[in-house]
Amino acid sequence: MISTQTWADARQLWDFHQMHHEPRPCSVAIGLGSHDLGVADTAADFYRRGLVPLIVFTGATSRTTAERMPRGEAVHYRERALALGVPAAAVLVEPQARNTGENIRFSRAVLEEADVEVSSVLLISKPYEERRAYATARKIWPEVDIVSASSPMTFEAYLDSIGDARLVIDMLVGALQRLMIYPKRGFMIPQSVPNDVAAAYERLRQEGFTSRIVADGTPAGC
């Protein structure tokens, strides 16, 4: 049973992780690979609305996606976008990245190889990864404007879509820990964490929502 306090703490982290950027026209959309096909749906929607002329989907597989997306996250995302009406010529695939930093670096390389001039990126992630994706991209690719975006969903709707509340809360906690420790490792720019958000994070850790925590000193990528 998840307590009322735990729900309130999780919702507070959810709200903080979202950047609340207004989607606007950009040079390209980059969809970060994950278990969530909503990233591909959102990228396709932005393309249909004329916000971007090109989409890059990036991602290999992870322990979360190996069974669900055996051909790789980026490949499954592309298939989803094409099924939603995006033309094949408007989609590039980067199938090697295994963390957020590689998503950005490898996508940048794919765009450079394709001779695509980029001044702004509509960066699409899971809703609770918006701030982490933004902070990582600003560190790795500081010369472009970054607009962080995700599927427009409430916390409750996202929980229903995933069907595993504990996993989602674990992800919220893990994403916030990375925001706090990864700037010191050079993986992302610093993000100020309000005291009430930090307190909610600590309570969730004490409640055992720690499966996505990075061990101190572990040389993990972003």
C-alpha cells in the first residue's frame, strides 16, 4: 500500500522534472529511446503540426526494453512514427546509444553526417526525464537552443499508462538523484533543487524507492 504522503512526494518530483517549455518550431526533433512509445507519438504529432521537418530517434536496448523492443528502441520508435503517417525520409535512426549522454552525442553525429544544420532541438523524453534531458543536452551541445518536451500527461494518467506505480516512483527518484550528482561528474549542467523537492526525494528513498539509484562512486554514464 502506498501512503498519501508517498503519493504527494512522488507528484512533487513529477512536477519538478517537467520543464513546462512551450513547444515551438525547431530545426529537428530528437526522441530519446526508452520503454515509452509515447515519445514516438509526440514526435510524430510535432512533425504533423509542422514544428519540425526532421526527427531523429535514438536508443539501443536496456534491461527495461530488451523484450518489448528487441530490434532496438530507435527502430521501434521509427516504426511507430511511420505507422502514424510520418514519411520515412523525415526520420533518422541512431541505434547505438545506451544513456542520455550518448543519445545527445550520437544524434548530433548522425545529424552532422547527414549535413543537417541545427540551431534548435525539440528534445522529446519521458515526462519525468524532461529536466534531466535538458540539463544533459545543454552540457553536451551548448550552442543550440533546447526545448524540452514530452507527452502531455498528468501524473495519474502516466501511472495508468505504465501500470506499475512502484517502477514509476523508482524512476522519479533515480532521475532526481542524477540531477543532483551528475553535474559534478561533468555529465550535465547544474539544476537548482528546491528544499521541498529534496525533502520529498529523501522521504521516498527512505521508503525504499531505490531500484534506479546510482551507487556513489559508480562511473555510470548519464
